[in-house]
Amino acid sequence: MDLNVVILAAGKGTRMKSRLPKVLQPLAKKPMLAHVLETSFKLEAHKVIVVYGHGGDSVKSEISRYFPDAPIEWVEQAEQLGTGHAVKQAMTLLETNTRTLILYGDVPLISESTLSRFLNEVQPGECGVLTVKLNDPTGYGRIVRDHAGVVREIVEEKDAGKEIRKIEEVNTGIMMADSIDLQQWLPTIENKNAQGEYYLTDLVRISNDHDVPVIGCRVKDPIEVEGVNDKKQLARLERMLQKHLAERLLVQGATLADPARVDIRGEVNIGQDCFIDINAVFEGNNTLGNNVKIGPNCVIENSVIGDNTIIKANSVLENAILGEHCDVGPFARLRPGTELANGAKIGNFVETKNIKMGAGSKANHLTYLGDSEIGTDVNIGAGTITCNYDGANKHKTKIGDGAFIGSNSSLVAPVEIGKGATIGAGSTISKDAKEQTLTVTRAKQVSIDGWKRPEKKPK
């Protein structure tokens, strides 16, 4: 039987104290709703439906950035009248011969493995409730089972007697049922309660009234079903998620100086014997080869780092590709389009963008290299810049194998430095420099007797 996933994402999130809709609040730099959608797609659902409300246009726009081609169906809940009412908005989109799993856009850490187990334990023709056991169940609806373990009802705490309140198994809100049953039962839910809302939990009673067994499937890790209502809870989930991601790296063989001080906001694939120092941040998709060393306070984004490469402290890599045995930093910035061949070196306070640097070449300090093709075994002296922008267009600098660029040189693109050429320190090069020659452009040094420095004029 095909599976539908309905994700409830209409809440405003007043307690977030934010203009950003609740389900777009970031967790590991990705909206909470995007986490739930990602998990839903792993279940190979026939349909994924998002019930939206507050900030609907911005929710749809932002999610499309993460899933541009995904077949998400959107349905609006114009008035927030409870969870039962929210699911009802999606019913016309469901075929009768399917099952429907109900998830929440503000419960972002629910795992594929837990939901797969839930789908296996609840068979077609049954109703399912995902539950969790808490040491302190205060405030939650209690799960009441019969002698056979079938869930008979969910009792809210305000309605629970002394014995019921002792129950530690509680409702998570995640449910599943045959779509045809939901289509028949949801219209019968009433809003005769203090809030005047239609509660999805009433399905347990209705299901039992129709002799449809309600199967309770217990979550192993309570953090998976923890919801987010404010920034404090969001921060707690962020730390729990980062702990999980750091532990995954440890299991893969990485050495972390302090697992509590590494942030992963995407994917990190690592080889053997990698070392990651404190306060490293990984964003997007990154690949680290064998024996890679990441120094403290580095930011690595969408980059590939080859075997035995060292990234020293306080360096930033964005969409960069590094070969083997490279040496980067400290305080280096490699911007998008940077490609370093084996053994290349980018030192402290060097910035690169859209360059290809050949094997064994180096720029050790205080340099800007943009839109450049740099050959092998090139030495670029301190203070060198490629003047790649004329105010309207970008131009390329080419530096041949074995060239030596003296300190404080300006290479005005488009320009080509020949193989083995030497550029004298302090030169401004605006024409091609020949191979195996020394090119120097300096004005004659002059000393002016009697010259005085300007003085401030009195006010």
C-alpha cells in the first residue's frame, strides 16, 4: 500500500520572538521543515504534503531552495483550529487505497530508522501512534493500553487521575492510519474543549469505536520527538544534533580535539586518521582525505581536501579543491573556484578566488590572487596582488612554471608572466613578461632636500 506523508507546518511560533516562520527556524543552518522533508523523502513516500499557514509564501520559497525539483504538494490551513483540522485540509489530495503518516515541521530530529520501524509495526487496516517514555511526563498526554498492549486512549494530563498520571509513556503526536479511515473519521472530530480546537488524538477513541486496533510504537531516543516552541528549545536541539554528528565522525575514525566544539551544518566525508581541532565549522558538502589536519577556528564550506593536507588556524575555505600535501594558513581565505595542486602552499593573510595553482607553488603571506592560472613551482612574494578587475570586467593573469614574483608586485590583468621569469620587487606589470628574464618597473629613486611633512591646520 502506498504511503503519504502529511507534515503539519502552519504554526506561527509566537514564542520564537521572530519574524521568521517557526518551521523555517534554522537547525544546523537548515530550516526545521527541511529536516523533516529530507527524512520523508527517504521513506519513498507516494506523496509528501505540507500543510502551511503563517508566512506561507516565504515557507514555500525557502523550501524550494533546498528541494527545487521535489514533488511537494502544498495545502493551506487558513485558520489554525487544531491538529485534526490541519490534517483534514490535506484529505482531498489522498487516494483511498493508501496509508498516511502525520509528521510535524517543528519536530525536526525524527529519524528514518524510527519511522521505518513504525511503518513495519503498524499494518494496513490499523491505526498507529508513536509514543515515548519520559522520566518526567508532566504536561504530556498519557498512553493508556489494555492487557494486550493495544492503545485504548490518550488522556491529557488535565483530565488524568492519580493513577493515569503515574504512566510514563506519552503521546508524541506522530500518527498513521489508512487514508480512507482518516477521510471518514476526521469530520466526526468535535471541538468541545477549552481551546475550541479539533484534536488529532481523538482518532484513538474513534479508531477503537470502529474496532480498528491502535498500535503504539515506542521511540528509543526521546530527542527524536522533541518539539521546538522557542529559541531555548531550538538551541537544545542544535546541541543534541551536533553531538550526534560529532559522534558519527568519531565512529568513522576521526580524532576530534573536543567533540563538543565542532559544528557540522551539512555533510562531512572523511578518510582515515583525520584530526579536527576545536571550533571547526563545516557547512555544505565536504570531503576530507586521509591524514588531513584541520586547525582551530576554521570554516570549511563545500570543499574537497586531499590526503595529508594541513589547514592551519583561523582559515576559511569556500568551494575550494585542494590536492595532496597542501599547506594552508593560518588566517588564509580560499574563495570559490580555488584549486590547489599537490604540494601547493597558501600562507597567512593570503586570499584567493577563482585560481588554479600548480604543484609546489606557494604564496606565503599577504597576497591576493584572483582569476589566475599559476604554473608549477612558482614563488609569489609577500604583498603581491593580481589586479583582476578594471571596474567593469574581470581579467585573467597567467604565471608560467618556475616564475618568481618579487614582493609588493602588482600584476595588472590581462597579463602573462613567462616560464622562469623573475619580477623585481615593487614592480607594476601591465605588459607580458618574457620567459627566463628579469622584469623590473620602478621609478628612479629621488631624495628631495628641504621637504617638509604637511602640518595640521589650526581650527
